[in-house]
Amino acid sequence: MLKINFDAPHPLHHGGGATEAAAWERGRRTGRVFVVLPLPGYFKRTRHLPARSGPGDAFALRDEQRWSGFEDMLAGEYRLADR
């Protein structure tokens, strides 16, 4: 199960460009990044997040959870591979 405290404020970064780069850079300092992927329409077919992600695939997927409903969502916790 994903272990994140939703009661505490967390910085949010959107995919693509400088904001995504900032998320991965922050992940290098903290050791982890949470990715939340909405799966509308055709993308509902997506079953899993990639096993590796981030610049140079430096982060490994440690945990993943899917929520199904009107719009499915997939969330995962990535950690630096060397940690």
C-alpha cells in the first residue's frame, strides 16, 4: 500500500517540461517521487506504471495502486534505485 500522508502539504508538479524536471530533481533529494496518472478513455487499458522512470531511469517503482471508476487512476511510488 502506498505510504503517503495526504494530511500534510506536498508540492505538486504536472507532467512535462520544467515542472516535471523539478519533481524528479526534488526526488533526488528526498529519495522518492509519487506519480498519479489519470486513465481516461483509451488509457484505461494501461495496467501498470513503468518499472523504471525519471531522468536516466534512475527511479524504480516500489509500490503501485489502481482505482477503478468513472475515470480510472493509477498511482505509484518511485524511489531512487540505489536506495
